[in-house]
Amino acid sequence: MTKTVTIAHGNGGEENNELIKKIFYKHFENDILAKSEDAAVIEDGKLAFTTDSFTVSPLFFPGGDIGKLAVCGTCNDLAMMGAKPKYMTCSVIIEEGFSTRELEKIVKSMKTELEINGAIVVSGDTKVVPKGAVDKLFINTTGIGQIEHKGITASGLKEGMSILVSRDVGAHGATIFAAREGIELASSLQTDCASLYPQVKALIDAGIHIVAMRDATRGGVSAVLNEWAKSSDVCVEVTEESIPVQEEVRGICEMLGFEAVDLANEGTFVLCVEKADEAKALDVLQRTHTTSTVIATISEQHKGKVILNSSWGTKRFLDLPTGELLPRIC
Amino acid sequence: MGLELKHLYDNFRDGDTIKAYAKIIAEDAKKLKKPINIMEVCGGHTHTIMKFGLPQLLPDNVNFIHGPGCPVCIMPKERIDHAYVLSMQPDVILVTLGDMIKVPGSNGSLQDARAKGSDVRFVYSPMECIKIAQENEDKKVIFFAIGFETTTPMTAVLVEQVIKQKISNIFFHINHVTVPEVMVELIDSRDVHVDSYNNQIDAFLGPSHVSVISGSKIYDKFPKDYGRPVVVTGFEPVDAMQGISMIVKQFVEERCEMEVQYKRVVNHDGNLKAQALIEKYFEKMSLFRWRGLGNVPDSGLKLREEYRDYDAEVLYKDVLPIAEIEDHKLCICGDILRGMAKPQECTIFGTACKPTTPIGSCMVSSEGACAAYYKYGNLI
């Protein structure tokens, strides 16, 4: 463990895990926390409970803003445990001098997103801090949801099962990078930021047995697959060609030396189902996004690892993203 | 429909074309009299080769030696310490390119310096320094310049603009290095580790982007004076496979030439305007110390004497450390860069030395050989 916290400790990858395990888990240790799922399952499996903070810069980006993100993020963590989002809290930390008009715009977009989820904000807190103490505006939301599909877990993957993505990957990360770096690209790229509960409900209503489900936020699809491979002690075999990536996202990845599967998403999830449920699940997901597809199967070849199979017959590991995502030099 | 970004890479990753080249190479390699070792000089090539799993497609008698062409990897620790110390000086904003931020020096990385409160920024283009300098007129902006021939012209353009626009708060710490000099070092220098001139390099895959600037002429001497063929090659997997195929054919046909695979951009003379700009502002350092390889004559650049007022190394010479810092004694990066060992032969590879806690030069950047082996694994 390094002596000071660096940006890399918040990347959703290896360093992030180390920080959480060696400091927070060590002192907060309990059985529920130890499961380290997207949301904690409490009250005999009836409720899901989670929290998330939002510090995105810029606050407004193509396809969304920090408000939409703050509701989607927390509601999606609940939805990923098979829960219907019900009650939320909303805490904001505002930098002195922030525009009230922008604040209201952000709160309005939170409202729109709450309605999609059928959730309400029932408690909140507001703090204003001197200039420079935060970057414009940070939001924390906490949510409680009612579990409608039990037993979803990262440790349930078995040989022969199928893994699907709900849409093309990496759009949020690429959008933020393009907006942040000032690369001045003419692009129609938009974040994928969206509430996932409606899709989860459709899967449950179709009678699909959900083995594992996770939204591919920080660390992207590779972080989800690596975590599943480790938790379930299986090998996840990805067909590289099948991973859906928009042209614009690929272009940004090529320029900066990133991989789309490492980029953050805010409205894209990874789903593991029995082979028998594959076609039905795909049909449900494609009703929302035609780009949804099967990307991987489970085997026992290299337990705990994710393997990427190329169309020319080579294999390589798809590792957990490490460090801060930085553009390649030459 | 105009040219889209995808046209620049789509066809060059076509599975069937890659397989077809694998077949040609396998057929030709049967006629080789002895196994050949090809050094891909550039870290970008190492990355392509490992990411796309190309060694899995090659016959046993065609091997890769992973070269020293990663500007972050070869930076000796004392120069990383320079960046760290400069970033800690009062009223300084240290600006550099991407990956450099992660590399640990003896006090930590620039990432650590930033966590301790210093103002470190990474930019995609050095020209962004001008904007930073204008927005922070009371601060000194130091551009910590790194890279091979590919990034040197961008630094030269920045120097020119700083002078033309009379910007008084941008300074430079130059760490630009050149490719041909280190190639000569690798094949023609006494290896201190084994005390011999024994190297295993039979041919070179030359990086195409370097030749976009410097032309293919910089490699003319390798077949002529050193008996090593060079094929200037692009960075997509189809490019790399074609380049390898061209090298194998040279051996089968007993030729020893400089050839260009990446003809769609590279010519013999290169970009003369960029070369003139580099020549105008930079001159060769008599020695530059490469991490893992030691001192290499004429391989580094510095600002010319007349621009010393812009040189942060001159301005801050009283605070910059000068002692050379060696890597851990178990680290075998020197041998790996000379093609005498593979990463997995190192006792600390993947154990003490990992991408998150790199010890040797080949692990520090994603383009180093050890980092590529660690990240993509070896699944043959």
C-alpha cells in the first residue's frame, strides 16, 4: 500500500480494490459487506441497499449531466441485484459561487430519472463549501430497493453458461474523455447513461433466471468479467470480434491507446444466464438496444482468468485495468 | 464518403489476411538454415505483437527480441527524479505526456507528487502548454519532454512558438532520444553483464512512425555496415505480419536490405520540414544514460546553447540530483533488451515486479516487454 492516495486508487481496478480491502473492509468487516456486491442485500433478502457519490467533470456532457448520473448510478446498483428502486436520499456539496440555474437544471434531470425508476427522494442534505474545496458540485445518493429476483451473485458462474452485454460498450468513458481532453473531435458520441431497471424488469417478467448481473461502470466490462472469473473460480472466454463497440468509441480508443472494454459505462450491463435462457434474454435486451449480444462463454481452461479469443486463432488474457487511464505517448 | 478513422485500421486487422501471412511465413521459414531472431525496436510494436498474440502464429524458428523503444521505459531513475523535484518547486506547473505520470523514481512518481499537492498535468499535445502558461501568468510552466523522433518535432514547434510569441513562463526539460544510435549500441557494443559482444539480433523491424519523420534513410547503414536487414513496418497486426514475412524472405533469398513495408506513408527522406525544425533547436548530447542499457553515445538531444534560457535543466541545476541510480540487482532488463533473456526468466517478474509496482525498465510503461507479457500473458 502506498503512503498517499493517488488518482489510481479510484480507478475501479486493482489499486482501488487494494485501498478498499486494506483500509475499509479491514475496519468495517461484516458478512454483508464481505459479499462486495453492487448493493447490500439486507432484511432476509427482501431489500437491497446502496450508496454512490458523483464527482464527474464536466457536469454537463453529451447525453446527460451529473444529476441524471446520480440517480442512474444508485438505482442501477439496486437494479443489478434484481431490486426495484424505491426510496432515495440526495446529498449535495456545492462550491461557493455555483449558478442556481445550473443547480436547478441538474435537480430537474434527477426528477426525470427518478420517474423512470419509480423511485422518490425522501431525505437530503445540502452543504456549501468555500471556493476550491470541491470542483463545482458533488452529489451523493443512497437508495433502497425491493428485491424482485433473488440469488443474483458474482460467484454463481458455471461452465457452459453464457455472458451477454446489454448494448455496445465504452460510450460513457469515450464521451467524457473527448469532452475532458479538449481533443476537439467532431463527434456525435453520447454517453450511455440510462436507468437499467426497466430492462431488468423485462428480463424478470420474461421468466429468465438471472445468474449474475452487473453494470459495467468504472473499470468497464473487463473489470466485471475479471471479478466474476475470480469470484466463481472459472474461466471467462470472450470472443473478441463479438464485443459491440461504436465506431466513434473505437476511434477515440485508437487515438488514445485505450481498449473499449476498459472504459466506463453508465447504462450498460453484463448478464450471465444459463445457456437455455440465452436466446430469450437476447430477445428481451435487443428490444431496448439492437447492439446487445452474447460475448462470452464459461469454461475451466484458466480458472480465475478472462481470455480474449481473436478471429485469427490467438488467445490472450484480458486483465483488470490498472492505474489511471492515460493516453499512450507515441 | 470521405476517409474515416476506421479505414486507417479496419482492414489491417482482418483475421483472414493475418492467417494468410502466418501461412506464408510458416512455408518460407521451412527453408531457413538457422533460427532467426527479429528485434522489434519500438515498444508500440511490442504492444501490437503481444496484444494481437502474433508469436502464437509464428513457427519455432522465428523469434522476437523486444527492443528498448519505449520512451518512458528507458528513462533512468535520476531523470524521473528531475521531474519529481521540478514539480515540487514553488510556483511550478509540470506538464508532460500521458504515461510518464505513472513511472516511479526514487521518491515516487509524478502521480505521487500530485497527491502531495504539486501541480502536475498531462497533455495530449505539447502545444497545450501555451494555454496553460497564459492562464497561469504568475507560474512557471515546465514541459518535461520525452519521446523518440516521433514526438521531438512537437516539442520543437512548441519551442519555436514560445520564442516567436515571446512567452516568458514556459521552460523545457528535454529527454528526447533517437532510435538508430541505440540500435547500433545493441549490436555493436560490449555487454557489461556477460563481458562479450555476443548479441542475438539477426534483423530489425523498424518503427514506421519514426520513419514518417526521419525517413527510411536512417536505417541504410544497418544492412550495409552491420549485416542486419531492416524492414520499416506499420503498427497494425497485418502490417507486422507482412513485415515479418519480408524479413524471413530476405533470409531465405540470402538478401540483406533495408525495405519499407509501410509504403503508404514512409519515404526515404522523411519529413524534411520537421527534421529542419529539430536541427534548429536541438543538438546531440554526447551521452544519454538509458535505463537498463547504460550510456549510449549521441543518443539523446538537448536544447542548443543559444536557447539555454529556456532550459529547465540549466535554470534549476542547483536543485536537480545528478547521481546515477541503478535498478534492483535482480532486474534483468538489460539482458531482455539485448535479446538474451525473456521476461519470464526474471526471478522477480510478476512477483516483486508488477505493473503497479514496477522495478525494472521493461515493466514501467504498458509498452515495455515485461508489462506486455504480464498484461497479455503467454497462452501458446
